[in-house]
Amino acid sequence: MGPNEIARSTGKAVSPGERLKHVRAQLGITTREVAIFSKVIAEAENNNEFLISGPWLTQIENEKTSLPSIYKLFTLASIYGLSYSSIVALYGVDVTKIRMFHARIPIAKTHLAQQESAEHATTALELPVRFDAGLNVSKTNLLSRMIETWGKVPLEFIQHLDLRHRLYGFVGFSDYTLYPLLRPGSFVEIDPELRNLGQRSPRSEFDRPIYFVDLRNEYACSWCELMEDKLLVLAHPLSPVKSRSLAFPKDAEIIGQVTGVAMRIGISLPETVERISGAPSQS
């Protein structure tokens, strides 16, 4: 039984110290043994901040001292076999909300989004769509019926997302390079194995490969063409943004080809973001 299951099983509010004490008791180790084990971690990390003393741990378990440092929480998580996020959660910090709050912050520049792999994630992943289980998604249907809301989906239901071999990027609120085909605020899936520019002529703009490009001091999500030693970062014809020509690969590097997009439609950007970025209104 993990630390978060104790309160649910008893129906009572349990303090962080009591939960940690319960986990230690289940492992059958003493506070002195925890102190000895902590020396191994401190020596390996060459940092005495990871050390834990028996008396200090007793005080923590009895709520008679201040909050543990990030180093000591790391040591306890290592010894007790807990995830770092779960042991931090004992003290009221839900690290799974980091992704949620980041999505609410109007970052202007396009950037790569760091993501935990499915092997290390312990809770649901925030996704832009939730599908009605009663619908057959293999058949054509009204999108309004299929997409309910932005919500959380358990990771076991999204194993088709290759978090290990794919990168995921966020198109900044001021990046109108491929607007209106690709709206600012979109999340994109990137295949880093597909970095060579395609030579075939696309039948339409929807078939034209989109690339995530590192411009050294920023990122861009765009169509691309290679002209000798120049990489053309091409904007959509209806975009207010101009196409750019950069030295390749000195000033521009292709991160990979965009293979998937999660994009909200029919929603205007916040006026404050439009005012700051000078972007055109989408109302």
C-alpha cells in the first residue's frame, strides 16, 4: 500500500509524516537503517545534502520539524521505492499540474515541450481531445460528437503515442507562419527520423510536409525548401508572416517532420497576447 492509499483505506486525514512512517514500517527498516542507506546516495552524488539522520527522520514522521529539502525527499523516495512526484504530493504539490499550468501561460515563442515517457508517468496525461467510447471512430462522423472537451486520458489508453521516439512541440501564440493551416497554440508531434526534405510535389497544401526547425535563438513550424546552402522557411500564402531564408545548417537545423497536430479551432487568442505580439485578431 502506497502513501496515498493509506488515507483512502482508513477514511481519515493522514499527515505526510504518518504516511512516510507507514511506508518505512511496511519495508521493515528502522530510522537508523534509513540513515545508513542515505550515506550510499550522498556518497554517490558527492553531496551531503542527501544525508538523513535517524533523529531528523523521527522528527519528520512526527511533524516536529520543517519541510524536507528536495535532496532529502529524493533520498526518501529512493530508499522507499516511491516516485519523486508521489512523495512531493504528500506535501501538497501536484507535479502533474506543471504541464497544465504551462499550457495556460501564453508563451509567445514556439518551443519544444518536454514530456515524461509513459514508463515514468504515474497519472493521466493532459490531452486536447476526449472521445465518446460509444462511437466507432473508424467511420466518418461529426467532429462535434466525437470531441467532447480538453481533458485527462489515462496513459494506458494512449499507448499509440510514441513518447520515446517522438518529440512534441508547441506553436507559440505569436507564430503565424502557417496560419490559417496551423493555428498558434497548436501542439505538434515530430518525427526526428524524418529530417530530409521531400522532393515530390504535393497535390495540395495538406499533403505538403511540415517541419519543426531550430533557428538557434527560436523555433519555427513551417514548410521548407533547400536552395543550395540556404534553407527557405516558407510561410502560408495567407499568413501575415514573411518567408525567411537562412544559412543551412549554420543558422537553421531541421528537428524533424511534423506527423500529427492537436489544434483547437474557432477560439480567438487572448486579447492581451494579441496586443503584445501584434498578431492579427482571429475573431
